[in-house]
Amino acid sequence: MEFLIGKRPPTTDSYRGPSDEEVEQWRKRGAIGKLHNIVVYIMWTPQRLQTFTGLSDSLRLRRDNETRWNSWYKMVEWVLRPKVRQAITIFCAQEPALQGDVLTSSDWVTLAERHKFLEPFHDATMANEGMGDSISDVLPTMDYLLHHIEAAKKATTLPHLATMMETAWAKLADYYELTEDSPVYSAATVLHPSLKWAYMEKTWEDRNEWIEKAKARVGELWREIYKSTTSSCPVFRPSSAQGPSTGRPNGYKVWMKEQKATIFNMDDDEYEVYCREPVLMVSDPLKWWLEPAQRRRFPNLSMMAIDILSIAPMSTETERLFSKAKLTVTDQRGSMNIETLNLLECLRSWDRSTLIVPSEYCYVDPATTAAISDAYDSEREKESGRGDISTMSLEGLDVTHEGG
């Protein structure tokens, strides 16, 4: 946010509008501050907004806010549209109160430069906020943004923007250094079959000490936590776009696939074997590690990969899932037990992830299924007076999945 406006002026009052002092403070921040004043002025009353939409062919403005940098990006992106830009020019010319905020041709150039600079940040945000994204993308994303800032700083002809870009680079570099506090970021990159150590050796070719330090920490994480772990996890299969096959699998092909997956010295260190192999073009590293072949060939390393690559690079998807809980807790489910809600939201997330296909597995044995059914019927009888069985407790039941 400091790149855009520096230290933010005081928030405007909700009723009386911005004071003359506040307007002047924004105006001193150049093109972005004047644009802020224009947008606030137009959107302050329905009458002004109606006048503006009449000039812009019904296109409304987008306003910045205090907590989201991308709101500034969206605001600038929107006003750079020809119809909106023309409407702003005409509106400002007709309003005496906006004469000090009229955007000059150089102001529009500055806004276009800022939009161009922020666009890769927007792209990086969009690329990492989905549920299928992984922490393995964190370091590459930061490398991408650092290279972008360096290139933009060399290309810009506006001295004040170059200074702002230096500030942005320094802030991002600080966060980059913070990734050294945990080996997980480096491990996630290495456990991506399309990146491995080759990515860091190329990106950090002039920082050999960084590479050696990262290798030591990732190796330590592997040896101390995962190398000697006895694998007892079930083999999950990612869903296929063709759907489940109805025919009988070819026994020879299944056997041969297993042999190919295990043709190497079992005494070799899994992590070292994996690192020695060439990189593979894989779009989803987590699904790759969930494949039966990888689970058999790298039983312990696959556990490490699944643990790490399951971490999201951003909290966006978690926040979405949390927000969707309101669809589960309706007015008629106000007494729902928190554990029940937790289970339901986990199932919702797993179902959307497509990493597990429930129809292919029997997660509980018949005896446990019968016990659950009896507990359900018992709770239903107890709750019949209230008509709500959502607080049913399954404590004491041993519900396990295959291999667990």
C-alpha cells in the first residue's frame, strides 16, 4: 500500500464527507490521490453518481478501500477504460469543487504506469488463491515478482515511480528472507517434480551459499521426521476426467506397472533417489505424489510431500470455506455441534478437491457402519421432540479408513 499512496491520510467521516484538509492531503499524493478525491466525490451522493453514469454509458466507478491493495489496482484499471476516462474528464470540467483534482495528461500516464506495474501482482494473486494451488508456488512467485520489479525499475522514465519500486523491492526482499525461517518453503519447491533442486540452482546461481543452506535444512527435515517413518497410509487415487472404469483391469498391466515403480535399490535413500532423477512435466504435484506408483516407490518421501504440498500458499480458500459454513448453519441448525460442523466442512472441501473419489473406497467396516446406524437411530429418538439430530455424537466409535 505504501507504494501507492505513502502514509494514508485520516479516514473520511461517514456523514459529512472529507474535509478540505483531507482532500488537500490526498491531492498532494499526485495522480492516485486526485483520482481518489474524484471517485469519493462522485460516489458521495446518488445525484452525482447518476450524472456520471449518464456520461459513462451506465458504467459505475470502483472505489479504493483501506485494507485491500488490489482495490486500488481495480480502481485504476477501471478508470483507464476509454468511456470512463472520458466521463471523468467531462464531469471534472463541470464541477467547480473538482478543479484542483483535474487529471492532466501526465497524470494519466502515471496512472497507466502504476497499473502496468501492479498487473503482475494481481496475476500472482489470482494464480495462488485457488484450492488447487500449493505452497510449492510461493518461492517461484516471489522470484517472479522480484524480477518484475527490477525490470520495471529499469524501464520507467518517472523518477518518483522508480523510488517507489525500490521501496516495493525492499519490502518483498524482507519477506523473501523470512522464508528461510522454515525449511518447508524450500522443501515444497524441491518436492515439485517439475522444479526440484534444478529450479533453485538456476534461480540462485549466484547465491551458492543459499542453495547449500537450503539443501542442508531440507535434508535435516527429511531425516529427522520422515525417513524412518513406517508408512501405513492408504493409497488414494486422484479422480480421472474419464470417470471410473467399469471393465476388469488387465492383471498383467497392473503387475508390470508395479514392477516398473519398484525397479531400484530399496536400500537407497528415497529422497536422494528422487533428487537424482530428472524433472518431470507435472501440472499438479500433489496429485502426482498421491498416485499409487509414487506411494509404493517412495512410501516415506510421499508422506512428506503430501504433508507439505497440502499447505495452501494463501489463506483465501480457507477463508472461502469458513464463509460457506453459514450455508450449513441455518436458522434450523442453530444447535449443531462444532465437531459435526467441522466434519461437514472437511467433507465439503475433500469433495471439491477431487483428490479422493469416495465411490472407490469403503472407509468403514460393516460392524462400524451398523454401530453408527444404531447411534444415529438412538439420537434421532432422543431429539425427536426438537426435530434436530445435528448434535449427534459418535464418541467411542472406531471409524477408520482402509490401511489406517
